[in-house]
Amino acid sequence: MADLSKLDALLPQSIGFDGKTLTSSAAGKPDDGNFSDILKSALNSVNNAQYEADQAVKRVLSGESDDIHDTMIALQKADVSLKMMLEVRNKILEAYQEVMRTQI
């Protein structure tokens, strides 16, 4: 069984969006440790990484920024976090299928 603390280390930092600006904060763990809350938090983190990467690309393409290095880092963070989330999904589906095959 995988250690969930390692899962947090692979996810990028949480980026909040209030409708106008991005605000950076450290990725926090859900208070009650509920499985669904952990999944929601991880999905939000992946979504935020994708959003941050998209905004970085838009800034470079519009000429606002010429920092290709940070843009590529944001793209790689988004890519890695999405791939990891897909692997977590695959493991959850495998576990569900195994439970459904279990005879009572």
C-alpha cells in the first residue's frame, strides 16, 4: 500500500484562483483525513497545476513574459501531476474490480 505522504510530495503546490488573481499557498491536507476529501484535494491540486500552466503559456504567447524556464516548469508540474492522478485512478478502479469479484 502506498504512503499518502509521498503522494503529497509529488503534487505541485496548491494555487488558488479567486476569479481575478492567482494566490500561492502550500498544499494542505484535509483536516479529517476522509478518503473522498483526500481525492478532492488531489484533483483540485491537479486542476490548479493545469490552470497555472495554461496561464504561463498564455503570458509567454501574449508577450507579457519571456520566462520560458518557469513556463516549462509549470507545464512539467501539470504533466506529472496529471499522470500521477491517472495512475491513482487506475489503482482505485483495479481495487474496486477486485472487491466486486470477491465472493461472499
